[in-house]
Amino acid sequence: MSTDIAIFYNHLAQTSPHPLGISISKAEGVYLFSPSGKKYIDFISGIGVSNIGHRHPKVITAIKEQLDKHMHVMVYGEYIQSTPNQLAEKLNKITPKNINSFYFVNSGTEANEAALKLAKRYTQRTEIISFNNSYHGNTHGSLSVSGNEIKKNSFRPLLPNIKFIEFNKEKDLTLITSKTAGVIIETIQGDAGVQIPSNKYMKALRKRCDDTGALLIMDEIQTGFGRTGSFWAFEHFNIVPDILTMAKAMGGGLPIGCFAANKTVMNTLSYMPELGHITTFGGNPVCCAASLATIEVIQEENLLETVEEKGKLIEKLLHHHSIIEIRRKGLLFAIEFESAELVNKIVKTCIDNGVICYWFLSNPHAFRIAPPLTINENEIKTACAIILSAINLHVNESPL
């Protein structure tokens, strides 16, 4: 066992008894490389992070230029720094007019934690409504509004006054009332296996929040930054949130998150009490530089224009009689099969043969595909051929 592998298993905290355990020494574009030179196509973008590929030159340049100026100099919100200012200004141009105040944090779960606090603080209400099978993060508050009971039971008690309703079921919207501070929803449920709501439902949800005074919190941590073919997934439904959360692809590979709202709403975190939300590393200038460059790459390379075309190509190439359903929005896929056992075999074989696919925590009968938006046609064809080969191998050995 090599030194790196021994340290990984003996001294690095493990998240499960069965990590992938792939050694990575380099990443470039859509590829990951092992120390021995084995090449993998990253068909999941590091779970929705590397939307513009790994180590995009523009992001690397932006990071280096910021490093020559300064790194961390003060906790969030005290010093005026050019790079976070530029990022806020850029985000202000690509979000709805009612979203005009941006609070930079470190991750998606922190963004959601803060969004819950903001909804309670602004409305002076305590009830939060979320959705069955949802996923919003693993810290206590985010876990409290996530819908996977198996993942939650060992950590109770969690936040009180949380109610869960069915996703995309209009009848349940009556449970949103004048007691509700906020409704937190993934615009498209990711971990549940890419569950896509109807336009009618999303409009009814928006109206119910308007009618009751509840704030609509839209979690775009997996779906933002072009993943679905528009910059934000909520644009597909012609509605806007009251609070927007983002992370993952935001930093081009560096850790950064954000929760955003109207300035009138956001300002309530600054008094009664002061410092209603604080973070030491939020707005880190190096991460903000990477984020600013990431947005510029998406815009300047017109990446949104090719997302749907690439998504359709993958869907066409992965046609197979054993696939029960392909759920897709842009370049976010769930490929569903009859059993979790079959999914596990296919995913493991794909990885062995150089294509990284991955499971869903809350939908074991499907695996995820979410390649970098920069992937080209030849790379798509190569990856899909390997996936089809894995499907054929294991379907032929099963009674399907």
C-alpha cells in the first residue's frame, strides 16, 4: 500500500466504509489523472462543481492575480475589497431585480443555514416548510430541512417546527400558511434523482408564498451556473425566489457559497441583533476571484447555448432497453434502472473503464451524470460508449 493510500485510509476521516478510493494526481478540462497516468472522464464534474472543467486557464489566472494582491485580511463584512465587490456587481446583473444583495459564505450548506435564519428573522415567524426526498446539506439546520430520514435519525433532535410536503403535489401547498416563515425547495430535486416539477406547480408555489407572506427559498446549489441550460434553473419556470442560495460550481473549483435576497430583507440580519449572521472566511478574495472568472467563462464562451444540444446527444446515445427512465434537464441526468444492485455494478464498471459516474443518496435505483459544460462531442461519445458497454455487460448477466 502506497504512503498516500495508507494515510487516506488510516488518518483521513472517512465518510463511509466504502469510498471510491481513486488516487488523483492531476485534473485538466474534463479529465482526471491517476499517479500512474490512468485517465478518467469526469462525467459528474466533481458532483456539480467543475461546470467549466478542471483548472480553466481564466480561473487559474484570476487566482494567481489575486494571490499577488492579498488573501484573507478580515472577517466578512468589515473591509472594502475590490474582488468581492466585483463579484456582487456581476451577480446583480444576472439575477432578478428583486435579488440585489449578496452574502458570500463558504459552502452550500452554510448558504442554506443562513437562508433559513433570514426567513425567520424577516418574517418573525418560526415554521419552515420543505419537501420529502429533498437534500439541502449536512449541518444541523440544513439536515433538518432535508427529506432523507435515514440520514437524519442518528442526529436528532434537529430543528423544531419543520414540516415536509410532497414535491410537485399542488394539493399540499395549502399547508403553507401565514405561520410559515419560509419554504425551501430545490428548483430541481437533485439527490432524489433529478425530479423535475411542472411549470404549473412552480407557479402555484410562488403564488401560495405570495398569498401567505412566506419567503420562497430556492436552492440552486446543484442547478445554478448553467447546469440546466439557463444560468439559474428557476428561469425555466418563469418565477423568481425571495431568497436564492448557490455554491458548488460557483467557485470554478474553489469553495464558495452565497445566499442572496432583496436588500430590504437582507438588512434585517444587521440589527436586532447586530451580526445576525457572521463568517470568518466568507467572501474570501481568492475564491471570489475564481467565481468572477467562472461567470465570465460561462458568458464569454457561450456555454449555455450548447447545454441542451449536448444533453440531447447524451440522452440519444444512452438509449438502452434496460433503462427504465432518463430524467434530464440540460446536462443534469438521472439514469434509472430496475435495481440498486444493477446500478452499483454499472457505476463501478464505468469507473474501472475510465468514466466517473456516481450514485444518488436518496435514489439508489439511478445514477447521476453531470459532465462539465465544456465537454465536446467526441468526449461525450467516448464516455457514452463506455457506459453502454457497462450496461450491456451487467444486463446480459442478469435476468432482466
